[in-house]
Amino acid sequence: MHAAEHMVSVETAEPSTLDLEQLLRRESPLLLAYFVRRVDPIEDASDLLSQTMVVAWRRRSSIPVDETQARMWLFGVAHKTLATHRRGVQRQAALGTKLREQLLVKGHGAGLSGHPYRPDLDQRTDALLAALARLKPADRELVTLVHWDGFTLAECSALLDQRPATTRSRYSRARARLRALLLTG
């Protein structure tokens, strides 16, 4: 016996847009519940439902004609969408771990003295990070581009799509604010 002899034949036909819409309207609440029970954070569930709908639209010629089989097909798409999402989450977590390890080993951007950031060894770095956190996000970005990433003010101007005079004045104000924060603690 060949594997092909065990396969179940499923009749498919190009469904109308209306048929697909009806299927999705009927099954969407159940698909959303399926995702909510399986993802954390649950806010990802609506994104997964949307992705499932996009795949269903693209593969609408594969949707079985039979209502029960169409439902099973749609949940199969949802299952594969969820599996892809989980693999992505795992890859992202692994990449984050690898990046953190590389930064700690090489000390890139961690401490001003070039050594790996070690809170137990470098109170000045703690104070600097706390002061940076209190700056406006745009000011913090400018200061770190200059001091940690090694860009000139002219390069920052181009990078941030600003006039050079604007970048210089923002940098001057950000540096003064950072200095004041460091002096007052």
C-alpha cells in the first residue's frame, strides 16, 4: 500500500468572496478563542487571527466545499499560524539572550569605561544610566549616538533627519540636562 492510497480526497472549488466571508464571520470568534487559550500575551491573539484570515484569503482555492471540512481546514491554517508564531517567539528570545551575552562579554555600549557593565562594580555607570533614563527619549538617543555609538553631531544630524543647527542645540541642552541630573543625583 502506498501513502497516497490512505489520503482522503477532499473536494475543493474556488469559493466566492461571499462564501469565504461567511466562513470567516462564522468561525472568527471560535478562532479568536482558540488563539486566546494558546498565546501569552493574549493581545497576540487578534494578530494571529488576522494572519489566519490573510492566509485563508490567499489560499481560498484550497478551501473544501463541505462546511465541516472547510472549518477543519481553517483551524488547520490557524494551527500552522500559531506554530509559526511560537517559532518566531523562540527565535526572538534566543536572539535576545545571545545579544545580551555578547554585550556583556564585549562590553559594547554598556559602560563608559569600555568594560562590561557590572552594577556591583560600577556605581558611576548606574548613576549615568539612571540620569539617561530621566532624559527625554529624543535627547537620550542623541547623547548615546554621540558617546556610545561614536557618531559626530553632523552624522547624527543626517541620521536623525534634522538640520545641523537643531542637532547642535538639542545636544547642548541634553548634555547640560544630563550634567545637572548627574550632579543632583
